[in-house]
Amino acid sequence: MTAPVAPPRGAEAAASEANGRSWDFLLSVATPLVLLVLWEALVRVNLLDFRFFPPPSRIAAAGVALIRSGELWVHLGASLFRIVVGFAVGVAIGVPVGLALGAFRVLRVMFDPVLSALYVIPKIAILPLIMLIFGLGEGSKIAIVALATFFVVAINTLSGVRQVEPILLEAARNFGARGFALFRHLIFPGALPSIFTGLRLAAGTALLVIIAAEFVAANEGIGFLIWRSWTTLVTENMFVGFAVIAALGMLSTWLIHRVARLVMPWQGEEIDLASGREPV
Amino acid sequence: MIDTLREPPLAGAGREGVAAKIVARNLRKTYQGRRGPVHAVLDFSLEVQEGEFLCLVGPSGCGKSTVLRMVAGLVPPSDGEVAVLGRGRTQGQPLTSIVFQEYAIFPWKTVRENVGFGLQMRAVPRRERDEVVDRWLGKVGLRRFADAFPRQLSGGMKQRVAIARAFANDPEVLLMDEPLGALDAQTRIVLQQELLRLWEEDRKTVLYVTHSLEEAVLLGDRVVLMTAHPGTPKAEYRIDFPRPRGLELLATPEFSRTTYAIWSALQEEVVRAMEAEA
């Protein structure tokens, strides 16, 4: 048989597609810039109250000051440490628990209702309890992030295992996979996309939880910075905090996306070898 | 589940000195339906000889896939006996390898890893595995795509991977569950030819489930027609066209006559099945 060859795509089509993509990029960068300029202008002509919405130029200046004084790094470092450690602990427990619940029916019957009931409790609601158990120090902050991460990751992992195609299970069994091999070659890779969905969601939840925890129970951290800016009415610093949170959120999404691409090369986004006319 | 291999009392069940490879006796598979038990397969007996290409045809829902899964040991029969008789068991040779009707290749494994999967599960050494895989990739024309993932392949190429995976595993018998059913007509014809060529090279015992009569007559040595509700073998046709067979067979009056004869019998069944469902 002749090896199928994907026909080369028309150079013209490729060029126009590249054009479209750079245009998209331009739009996605220009829009926020225009909005910032608009904001600055509206404050200058007094259509926006500068006490609530300091102009971007002043926020930037405040940010630079916070960086120069080293204060921003202290807060950022504190929050990052809590998020990273808590997230790691939550993932390290959540993934195995989700896999086990997905793979073993008995465990699922036993624990699924418990998990579902606890999942819907806003984690921040139990912060007082966490603080009772883990004290006022770093322990309680890490624990609340770990807890929030755990539930999201465990539930997504579980559903990932449940979504593995039955026909693939039949195939794996027919070709001799048993026990741990089934896990390694079928269940784990099959659940991976869903696990990464869990990680993405958990990163957002972790950020939310840590900021809220730092509002009420911390002496440093981005949440603390925002809260103190409110009590002292230094709104520029508050907005610096918002910007840092936004950057953290985007960074974590990007990072998780990169890791996902690395771990799941089979999902890639590059053009299919067999695109266009279907070779037989 | 490999315990479908039960040599006595079924050993030596073959006739005329030809060894039987698959033996099914009074197989029954009953599911608990809402209105009482439903017999997906009832009183199903069949012998497939060594080196025979047997096609199982019947209206959809007649239980042909269930029969195949019982032979593979993936579904336990409610009653009756089924056995795949093999002597290679000491060497760890697998009894059955299935080519599934959907694209049941692992999306997270490359073409090479998919084709070598059965060998890997049997702990065949890496170098030997690579050799076997390369040989089969060559035979199905996918050597260039060895490191591609299934996502990057067309439907026909994916199904070639599934076919190579089964052949490379070197089982006692090959089970094919409508392997070309999801393909478009042209791709299907191309793959029928390839399948014929591959099979005629080593003549492994094949149980081939399909709803396409032309396919059954083109490929098979024998065609067994199944009825639906319950799934029971109804008639059997020996197909004596000389091998190697090719597409030109489709143009012969004998081919049309044979296909039509089976179709006439099948037609009653299809109508009956449709009425039963209505």
C-alpha cells in the first residue's frame, strides 16, 4: 500500500491565516491598553472619582514604590508560599483519592456522598475551624488552600476516571493489561485531561481562598496588603494588589497549560498530519 | 478471564483431522430487562476450524458482538461453554486479540506503542517488540507514522493501527468486531483488500463479525447467519471462491448470486427484528 501523504495546504490560505492571527493578537493587546487610557482620561476630566478609581498612572507609581521599598516582595512571597505549598499538598492527596474512588466501586459508594456534601461548603466558611486546629500561623493558611485544592482536584480526577471509554477498557483487558498495568496504561492517562481541568480550577480557588484568609488572619500577603490599603484609604496600593492577583491568576493558568502540553503530548494543537483530504 | 481455555472435554472436537480452534456449545447470554429476561444470545453453537475465516452476520442487535465478547472472555456466558483451543499457552501466546469496531486504540500512545501494546503486556523484550512492531507497521503502511498520535491520523489509518495491534500480538485467534464498520465506503474497500492480503499471508483463525454481506462473502470461508431476538444461528453458507481473492471477485455473477442468496434469508430476519422492536 502507498503511504498516505497529507496534501500541502495552499500557501495562500496559510498566509491569510497567519494574517488573521496577528490581527487577533493586535486586538487582544490593544483593547486593554485603550481601556486603560480611557480610564486615565475619565479620571482626569473628573468623570471617575479618583478616590475610588485612582488613575493607572498613580497605580503604576504606587506599584513601583512598593517594589522599591521591598514591601511588595514580602507580601507576594508570603502569598506565593502559602499557595504553592497548599496547592501541592492538595494535589498530592486529591489525585490519588480521586483515582482510587474512580477505580473502586466500593470506595465510591462509601465516600462519594461525603465528598459531594463537603465539596459544596465554601472552604472559607470553615476557616475559623481550621484556625482552631492549625493555629494562627502559616499552618492554617496552607491547610485552607490544601483543603480547597483537594476537593476540586479529587472530584475532577474521579470524573476523569469515570469518563475513560469502556471500549478502551475492553481493549486493554483483551491485550492483557491487569491490575497496575491497567492503571498505568489506561486509567491514569485517560483521566489526565480531567485532572488538569481540576488543577486549573483549583488554582483559581486557591487564589480566592488565600486572599480571603489573608484579609482576616495574616500580617503579610497580598490579601493583607489589600485589606490594609482599605483601612488606611490608600486605594492605589489596593489596586496594585488587584493587579498582582490578576498576574498570579494568569501566570498559574499559563503554567498549568504548559505543563499539560508537556505531560499530554498526544493532545497537542499543531496541525494534524492528516488534515485536509482524508487519506485512506 | 483467559480461563475460557478449557481443554477437556472440548479438546479434539474438530472433524476430519482439522483442529477446531473456537468451540461454542449452547451459549446463552441473558440480560435482566425491565419486562423480564432478554436473551441476547440463545442456544448458540459454533465451531471454527484452525485457519478458517468465519464471518458472523445478522441484523443489528442480534447478539453477534456479544458472541465475540464471550469468545474473548470479556463477557461471561449465562450458560453453555465456549473455548479457544490453543497450544501456545505455555509460551504465553495470547488466545484472542480483538479488532474493535470503534477506534479503540489508545489516544495517549503513539502508533508504535499502540501496535506493541499486547507484546508489552506480555513482557516481550524491547528489541524483539520493536522488530515485530516495525514489521507490522510496514505491512500496514504506517512506518512513517510510527511516532504519530492517533489524533493525527485519519479514520482508515487508525483502524490500520488497530488491525496491526491485533496481528502483532500473534494470538491463537483473531476476533474482529465490525472493524471497518465506521469507515466511509472507499476507505472500507481499501481496507478489505488489505485485510485479505494480510490474512492470506498467515491464515490465522478469524471470527469476523459484520453486518455487511458483501464483506462477509468477500472475506470469509464460511458465513454464519444469525437471527435476532433471540440471537441464534440460523443458516450457514460455505464460500468457496478461490484465494487469493481480490476486488475483481465483486464483479462476478457468482459473487452476486451468493450474496443475494444470503440476503434473501437475512431479509426475513431483518424484517422480523424490526417488527420485534416496533
